[in-house]
Amino acid sequence: MWFNSIIGSQRWANLERNPVVSVVVDAGSEYMDLRGVEVVGTVRVVGEVPRTGTPDKRLEAVEALFGAKYTKGPFVYDGRHAWLQLTPDKMMSWDFRKTGRP
């Protein structure tokens, strides 16, 4: 999992102190439709800090995908962000739809 974060943010300061994170992605609005996944792991910085566009093969694919999705073109370097990569240690999921409806 990849994250692009502002290096002057509170998030960045927190991750410098403790790189262990938990990420939750969930869906559903009614109780019996709730489902999701939690990923727990450690993040590490990948590439230059801040990211200014120096070629880095480790980031070619992620920057191309990010640019295509969010800017509909190439990734934009602003000199304020850097990349973090999450290595999962543990994953948990839930799906209340499987419990049956009353």
C-alpha cells in the first residue's frame, strides 16, 4: 500500500516517531451491510524527501497510477510531499452480510 504525504504535516511527524500504522477501508451504511478490512503494518519512506522528481525506478509505477487517477495525467511534484510504503504485518476483515438477515 502506498501513501503520498505532506512532509510538514502532523501525520508525518507521528510516523517519524512511530512508523506502525493501522489502515481501515470499509463499506456499507446499514448495520447488516457493513464490511471492511484492517491492515496493520509498518511504513517506510521510499525516494527523496521531499519528492522533486529525481528518477526513481521504485516509484515509476505508483506515480504513473497516482497521476492517471488523480490528475488525469503525469504525477505532479510539488516539493512538499514524499512517498510512504506500508508493509502489512496483519490483516483482518469482516462482512456482516454473511451473518444472515433477521
